Amino acid sequence: MWDFHVKLGIPSEGAGGAEHLWFDVQEATAKTVDATLINQPYIATSLREGQRGTFDLRLLTDWTIDSPGGRYTTETVLQLERALTSDRIPTRPLLH
């Protein structure tokens, strides 16, 4: 099973800056991600854990992919590319 997660820097209300929160990706395009918040925010109080929405990918600060072959991050993405090209991991479309 494949699971995709993104960390988005959600602008905080009034405090300045952004709160970086993890989301479970439902769908993605080249510019947006439809995702569900998986932790409770402390600063970005307009969001709640479990809330789903569409977010601009310009907010992206990190990501992870969990696959049958293991977990991949920005530091191990080359291992994922090698595994996919050698057919060691069953694939499905990464973006819809």
C-alpha cells in the first residue's frame, strides 16, 4: 500500500510566520494537494485535526512516501527511483 504525506507551512493568524503541519494526501495536481490534516495545530487555529482541504503546493516544506518497499523522503528519493526502474516495487499512479 502506498501512503503519501506532505508537510505544509500554514500561515498563522496574527502571530506571523507559519506552522508546519503534516497532511495525508488524498489527491494531487502539479499545483495543489487535496489532503487531510493528521495532527492538531497550535498556531494555525483555523484548522483542526482531521480537516480536509485543497492547499497550494507553494506551502510544501517536506514530504514522505510509504510504499511496500519502505519509506522514502527527500534524502532517499533516489532509492525510490532505482527501485521503481528495477521493478522491485509494484507501482500505481503517484498523481491523479
